[in-house]
Amino acid sequence: MFGIGPLELVVIAIVAVLVFGPDRLPEFARTAGRLLRQVRQMVNNAQNDLRSELGPEYADLELQDLNPKNFVRKHLLDPIEDEVKSVTEMSSDDTPQRLPAGAKPPFDPEST
């Protein structure tokens, strides 16, 4: 959860009790919960508005896909990994032949 361990949560709780006091802490927790609920609702509404404005082609759009790391992985690396898997899963009939020692590989002058 946000990279916070149990020890950090205990320290935050102790500091919150000291800063806000035991009387105001439940009220503060309710207010923080309402704020978090409103933020989630605003994010969900923004996602739904974005999907409806973009049209049916982007109905499966996820905002995590717009993160550059996820975008590169989804559109560049996954197809490469699929191709590598298909090459490594070739049957024994499709295995490439090795050249004899000292033989030159085939050369295509149009490819260079």
C-alpha cells in the first residue's frame, strides 16, 4: 500500500494521535475517508467521460496503458516476446541447419 510498511503505519498513527488528539482523530479520519471517496468518484467520472468522448474504438482504454512504461511494454515488447516464443517453440523439423565449418553464409546483395 503506497510502499508503506506496517512499522511506518504505526509511526503515522502515533504522530496523528499526538498532532490531532484522541478526541478529534475520529472526525479527521471520517473527513479523510469522505475526501478519498470524492477523489475516487471524480477519477471514475473522468475516465468514463474520456471513454465516451473517444468513442467505441477506445472502449477498453485503461489509463494505466497511457503510462510510458506500460505503453512501451504493451505495444513494443509484448509482440517481440510473442515472436521470440514462437521461434523458440518451433518443431524439430523447423530447426535451422548449421553451416559446415569454413562455409560462407548466404549473401543477398539487395538486402544491404
